[in-house]
Amino acid sequence: MSTTAKGTFQPDSDVHISYEDQQKINKFARLNAKVDDYKDELKVKQNDVKNLEEAVEELSLADDSEKIPYLIGEIFICQNLEITLKNLEEAKAKKIHEIHDLEEKCEELKSQMSDLKAHLYGKFGSHINLENEED
């Protein structure tokens, strides 16, 4: 039974890793970590959008004359339903824009990772594993 982990470089092989190759491997790892961070941030923002949509749905049941408490920073202000709905829609649009920006950043990083992956697999073949566990 082999005790080496999947994707671990085996020192008894005759593959030489140059300084430049090591730099590319390190860059790939940094990009991969950044993509993971962006994915986590995307999940949070998508959840925020869902919560804003649910708040709008709940407020559709409210009476127009009611004052709605709305959190701004660390305080609640009471405002009418129309202004509250407008504020929620603006917040939702902002979150959707942020999601779009994060998705673009992820795609840009994945493109860079793809280039690095092609070079590294071309040089090291099966002696290197650059795949995520979840992929």
C-alpha cells in the first residue's frame, strides 16, 4: 500500500523543479486560495440578496400607514413603507452588482489558473496534481 498522498511530488522521480516552476506552482496556489475566498464571499452576498427579497415579500403584507424600522449602520430609523421598499431594492441592486463583480474576478483568476495548469501539467504530467478536491 502506498503511503504517499495524491498529488504529492515523489522525490525519487527524475523530474527537476526549477525556481521558475516553483514560482508558478506557488502562484497557482495563491490564485486558487483567492478563488475559494471569492466563492465564500459570493455565497454570503447571494444569501444577502435572498434575505432582501424575503424582506420585500414580508413588507408586501404591511399596512401603508405603518412606520417600518430600517437598520442603517448601528441604528434603526422608522420610515414609511414606500421609502423602505425603495431602500431594500437599492440594497438588492448593489448586492447584485457586487456579485457580478466577484463572478468576473473569479473568471479572470480561473483563466490565469488554466494557463498555469496547462504549463505545469505539460512539464510535470502525472507528477503534479492541481485539481481541487471538490471538482
